[in-house]
Amino acid sequence: MLFPTVLSQDGPAHVAGAWVLLHSGDDDATGALLREHYRSDLTPVPNMLATLLLTALLPLAGPDGAEALLVAGLVLGLVAALAWVVRALDRRAWWLAAAALPLAGSHLVAYGFYNFVLGVIGALLVLAVALRRRDGWRVAGAAGLTALLVLTWTAHLLPWVFAAGSALVLAGVRTVCAVRGGRAVPAAVRQHAVPVLLAVLPSAALTARYLATGEGPPAEGEIGPSWSRLGALLIGLRPFVTGWGEELLPALLTVVVLAVLAAAALRRARPGGSGLGPERVALGLLLAGVTAVYWLTPDRLGEDFGFLAARLAWFPPLLLVLWAATRPPGPRVGAAATVLLVAAASAAALSRLPAQDAAADEVGELLALAEQIPPGSTIAVLQYDRSVVWPGTGSPDPLRHESSRLAVRAGGVDVGHYEAVHDYFQVRFDGPPYLRQRLDADPELHGLERIPPVVDLPAVRGDLDAVVVLGLDRAGEDVRRTEGTREVTAELRTHYAQVATSPSGLAVLWRADPPSGHTAAGGSAATPRGDPQVPVPDHRGTADPPRPRRRRGAPVPGRRESFGGRVRRPQPGTGSPADVGPAGSAAPEVIVADVRVPVARAGTVVGAAGSAGWPLDRRTRVA
């Protein structure tokens, strides 16, 4: 929150997805471009809750403010949800909510996995509701559990599995304990198990439908124990360390505090203490089961579902906190533990600040180029070096998807928008083939994200308006001398014009050369004919000069257009930003990028780029 933008790897892509949803219906050049390149799909799937929240926040706070509000909500939500669930076990254990703070700035938050964190919040709320129903369920409680499970499902599938599994385990243990206590089996099942089963059914049906579409994670990967993964959990490397600072010692302190509190909860209950026998058994089973799954599960289940171990690593610490809440220590020990947990989270956050400050400078340099990109442009960012804060594989790179934020600021389309190539997000590129498929030389569409990028820049010549080369000046010789890098450089020098360079040289903006017969500023290079007094507008030197574009879109009313031998005669009308002037006007006018362009006689239009997205050249005629 100390920097102009939230620094995360995937966050900008999530913001761009919400921005596309919000603005694809706009009646301007940007809206037309978004409709051309994207299609929206609001079919219920996991990974949609963050997009919907960002879409609601965007009109209130703008793209950067919406993301900042969402991240602030995630931090507060984690603390509040953990406080609610520990209070369901023991009201005196509220201070254990401080254990959420180390998670709030951790590895997956820095990656920008907002949907997963929302899912964890939902799972904690599910547990809080379930733990409070020791005497059985009423209709209102079961309905609330159903709604929370569905809400958790819309955020992320893995927290939903944890939430549904936890509720079912707790119901099963309570049923067995009730039977052992002398209650009839049918009555115990009706009291504890049936309401939970019914509550799980709607979200389970959504899961079955989702997996049946083939859009879910493919069943790939080998199951096997990993001692290194278990060691990373025991020292706090996962889930707490981002790699952006000296965080290992604070992470280790967090693990030690939680382990001591959990060990203290093994002591015998005090006489007259709360009877939490079934809850302790259920939490113990869940802790052992989740840890075993973390130890055995592969990091990926195929291309579309990765970071499994990193995600699973969140649940053992949270379950340790819940176990500690079943028999919390006295006030003095609780106060000391709270101080240590807050100190650990604060130390980790402070250690990350220098790296985040450097990353913010890099991001600022890239985003400053947005002012030089005309609205309604297609944009590709070719990254040749990682952020200076990136320590290596397995850590987030805050520059990785900033191309999406750049496109949002410029009012264009990010060809590298990673959300738009996956079926489990709400906006997708319209095709095939779409620009990303033509540009990316990797059949799996990973070429644009590699270092150096593996792209076929000539394949999108004429359709790609702007290219930002990022980090080539500081890349190693092995990157600079590759054949692909040389081919990209040659294509840029031949068919693009270098427009701007960031202060440090980190980012260089190239804009596509205009078609033959036009100036670089977008006006016609031919000698004007007809009335010599008709001025030819010269937009050179402006920050946002119009330029001819090849674009699909709705015809501009009041104009007859000819492209490639095809003639489109639009319906007559007025009111478009690029309409011909009033009927009967002696000298018709076309409004181009807010500039009035007088027309010498019907049938002649000065070459320029119409704000509605249609190119105006010497073949374009006024009806």
C-alpha cells in the first residue's frame, strides 16, 4: 500500500480482466477494440470471485485503487475470519487471529493469487459456522453453510475441497461421538451428518459440472513423498517466504510460536473446561491428513493447475492455530505469543521494502510509456530480463504481467494477457486464431513469457500497434545474442519506429510504421488536391497522434467505406464521434480524434485514424 500500484505478479492481469468486462461495451475506440479481441463468459466457475469484486470496485476507485482495496480487504478478511473461527472454539482465543498476519504478505499473495486467498477466507468462515453447531443444525445454519460453500467454490476449488472436507469430517466425528454417547444412530445421523451432506451438494454439483466440461485440471503428475517439501514447511519457507527480502528468520519464528502453542494444547483439559472432544479429534485428523497430502501431492496437476504444494502449505499452519485454540494458554502467554507473531510479520514486511521500492521504480518506468500509446492500440511487451527483485524460479516477478496494467492505462489490448488464454477466467481472446496465437511461437503459448521471448513478430505485422522491449539493455549476452532476439530487433528496426525510452533505458516503446502513403503522424503524405485553401492537418509532435489502423468494427454512420474492394454502406445517422458534419453543410467535416478535419468536396477525406476505429485513407469516401 506504500507504492503507487500493488506489487504482485498476476494482479495486473486480474485487474485487466475486470476492466475488460466493465468497458467492452463502451461506445468508443477502446470499447470497439475490446469487443473485437475479447469475448466474455460469466458461466459459474472457480476463479471468478476476485474478478467480480474488482469489476464492482473499478468504478469507485479506478484500476489501481480497486486492486489496492481488494488486497486490503484480503488482509482484513484473513484476520477477521481467523478471529471468528478461533472464537468458535474458545472466546478467550481471539488473539490467535494475529497468526493470519504472516500469511497476509506471504508467497502466494505476492504472486497475486487473490482468488485463492478469498477461498481461504471462505473456508475459515465455513469452519467457523460448522464448529459452532455442536448440538446439531437448524435450517438457517444449514442454509448459511450452503451459501458459504458456494461462495468459497466461486473463489477457488482447493479451499472449497478443504472446507467441504472439513465440514464432513467434523460431522462424521460428531455423529460417531453421539452414537457412542448413547444416541440412536438414525437420530445422530439426522442431527449432525444429513444437514452437512445437503449443504455440500449444491457446490459439489457445480464442481462435477465444471470438471465435466474438460476445463478443470487434467489428472497428471506423479504422487510421491518429498522430504524437501516437508522441510520447507517445517522451517516456514512455505508458505511465508516471498524471496524479496531476508524473510526466513521471521518465518521460522512464526513456525516456532505456532508449534509451541500447539504443543501446549496437548495438555489435559482443566476440570470444568469446555468439552471439545469431537472438535479436537476432527482437527487432529484434518491436520494429519492435510500435512500428508502436502507431503505426497505433486507441485502440478497438469498445465492449468500449478502451485499445488504452495497452496496446500497454507492449511497446516491454520489448523495448528485452530488446534491451539481448543486449549489456549493463559493471558500472559497469549500476549507474548501475539507480540511475537506481529513482530515476525512486521519484520518480514520491512525486509521486503527495499526490493519492493526497486520493483516500484521498474513498474513506474514501464507504465510511464502508456502516455505515448494511442487509445485503441494492441500492445505486446517483450521481456528480456526479470525484475531486479526476482531471486529465481519459484518466486514472483512483479514485472511479469505489468503489460496488462500498461494496456489498461493506454486503453488498449495486452496481447500477453494471460487470463485471456485460459477457460477458467471470465474474459478470453476471441478466436482462434487470435493475436497471441499468431505472435507466440510456442504451441502451448508460453513463448511470450519466456526469457528471451519466443515470438514470431512478422506474423502480426499490420495488426500489432505497439511493442515494448523490456530489459534488453541489461540482459545477459546469452539473451542478447540469440537468433530470436536478433530477429525481433531486425523486425522492429524495419517495420516499427522507436517512440520513447524510459529514463533508465529499461523499457523502449516501438510503434508500428504507418502504411505507405501516410506520414508517421497519421496524415496523408500525398499532395492535397482540390481547393488549395483546405488545410491538411498535421498532428506531428502531439503526444497522441492518430494513425491509420486496420480494424474490424461497426461502420461509422454517415460514411461510405471501401476496403479491399468491398463496399459497406452504413445506415444514415448522426451523433458518432466520426460523423460527417450537418446535412447541407457546404464543407462537410469529419471529427478525427477530437480534431475537425474539413473536407474539400464530397468524396475526399484526409488520411487519419477515426476515433471509432475505422481507417480513413484516400479510398474512403464521404457518402
